[in-house]
Amino acid sequence: MKEPLILALESSCDETAVALTKGNKIICSLVSSQVKDHRPFGGVVPEIASRKHVIAINYLIDKALLEGNLDFKDIKAVAVCKGPGLVGALMVGMAGAKTLALALQVPLISINHIEAHIFSIIPENSWLKTPFVCLIVSGGHTMLVHVQNFGRYKLLGETLDDAAGEAFDKVAKFIGLSYPGGPEIEKAATAGNENKYAFPRPLLKSGDFNFSFSGLKTALIYFVRKLEAEGKQYKTEDVAASFQKAVVDVLVEKSINAAKQLGTENIAIVGGVSANSHLRNTFAEQAKNFRIKIALPSRDLSTDNAAMVGLAAGFHYLKRDFSNFKEDVDPNWPLISP
Ligand code: KG4
Ligand code: ZN
């Protein structure tokens, strides 16, 4: 079957994103970040996110078509992130997608945001074949999944409390860095000593593939408060570097253990935190010792974007996984239905 041109929309959190894809090819991918709107509040304000999506989405759709030198009549399906995410933010994308699909008389394809992150691996890693272990590590999720095939996922483990990105964001806020915290901690850490403070590595030896980052965050907060109460000097950069190392150590060791246990040679790492250079470098170093190959998306595809929604939709189009116009968003839509 000829690969259809898909218009994809993503509005689950604080990025309004529109992309045009065809099969595994990204024709155009636009992201309008709301970071500066949320920064004064130290995190995403859902109401502001929804309103900003409304303002940006039509402009981005027009711009994508212009950049791709394409017309509405060229679109063969409209894909949208249905969840998980912020309900009001998701509703903007869903309303836009339904309207377009109805007006253009083309199928509507609802995509799970976590599955979309898995598909972000495709463009840069044509060598990667299923099955593989996938670490999904973002602001909302931290999970290890066995990708038996695209569309067939087995949950190996997940965070029992905060997601890794969430911990980056909260720790950054605590040590006075701005939102979003992940890139800020990464930047500060380059000037710090990662061995200065031995923060805990939660659940590292738990024997399963679950994670926990809330306790690490709390331990760090108590530790820094104690230093301050005792009048001891410390460098934010050392705290950032030591924290980043603690998180990365756990993510890397557990992912490699999962691959070893399942006898798979390949690990894919996706989601916003996969943009982190220390995580990328540590995975690369450790994987060599176990003859494991690491697949990473480009940094643009690590953080939220609509190209990954379009790539996932290309797969679901071939299976005719179409939604009807009664479709609604699902803020808690799991990757794997119970
Ligand atoms: O995938 P994403 O864009 O949105 C969600 O689906 O959550 O991930 C956003 C998260 C934020 O918590 C952000 O701080 C984190 O990814 N992040 C990073 C880096 N870039 C983004 N964390 C660590 N290092 C980075 N360079
Ligand atoms: Zn995401």
C-alpha cells in the first residue's frame, strides 16, 4: 500500500507540535514550546498550556503545509495524541484533529503518547529490529518495556512514584535552577564534581525493574538543608552533577539488567530525559562491556514532538486502527491496557 501523508498533532503538555510524515519519513516537524510562559511558575500551569495550544495550533498547521509545500487535499489521515497528558491540553489537539479529519473526509488516528515516544527511535536507527528493551524516561513516565514487536509491549517495570524527569525538575527548582530542570541540571553538572556527594541509588538492587526517584529527591533536599543549617558552603554544580549521576546510574544498570535477562542485544532510550548527554555517554560506555547496542532518537525527537505521533500513526494506518468521531481524550491512557 502506498504510504499515506499524515498530519500529526501533539498537545499533551507544554509543547504545541505539528508534523507531516509519510511512512518512516518526517517531511516537516514543528514544535512551539511554551517554556517561557510556564517558567515564572516553576512548572506547567495546565490552564495556560491549554490556552497557548489554542493560540498556536492553527498557525503551526498552516506553517507545516507551507514548509512541506503541500496542501490540505494531500493529507490522507490526521493523527493526534489522545493521552496520557493534561486533559485540557489534549482536548485542543483532539478538537483540531477531529475537525480536520471530518472536513477532509480522511481517517482519524488516536495515538498513545508513550507509544509515540517508542516510535521516535525509528528515523535514526534503521538497524534496530524487534525485540528490544525500551527505556521510556520523560517528565511523566519512567518505564522499562519489552518491545516484542511494534504494537506488542510487555511492561517490565516502572516508577513507583516520581518520573525521572519530574525528579530533575523538582531538584532543579529546589537548588534555584529554572524550569524545565533537566537541561538546567545537565548544564550546571558540567561544572560540578559528580563524585562529591553520594546520593542514594533507589531500588538499584531490588531485583526487579521498578524505579523510585521521590526518595532520592527528598534525601537531596534534607542533605542540602543540613549543609545550609550548619553554615557549610556547597556548590550547586556539585549537587547537580552528583544527583544526575545517581539517576543515570540507576537507569543504566536496570536497563542493562533487563536486556541481559531477556537475552536481547538492543536497548532503545526515548523520552525527554534521553536528551541528557551524561545518560547518553554512560549508556554508550556500559553497553560496550555487555555487547549491547544502544538506540537513541535525535535530541529533537527525544523531547515532545508531533513527528513521533505521525510515525506511530503510519504503523496504525496500515492496521486500519482508525477512531470514530466520538473519540475522546484519555489523560491516563496506559501504554498497555490492563
Ligand atoms: O518527553 P518530554 O518532553 O515530555 C513528557 O512526556 O514528559 O520530557 C520532558 C522531561 C522534563 O522533565 C525535562 O526536564 C526532561 O524531560 N529533560 C531532560 C533533558 N531535557 C529534557 N532531563 C535531563 N536532561 C536533559 N537534557
Ligand atoms: Zn513526552
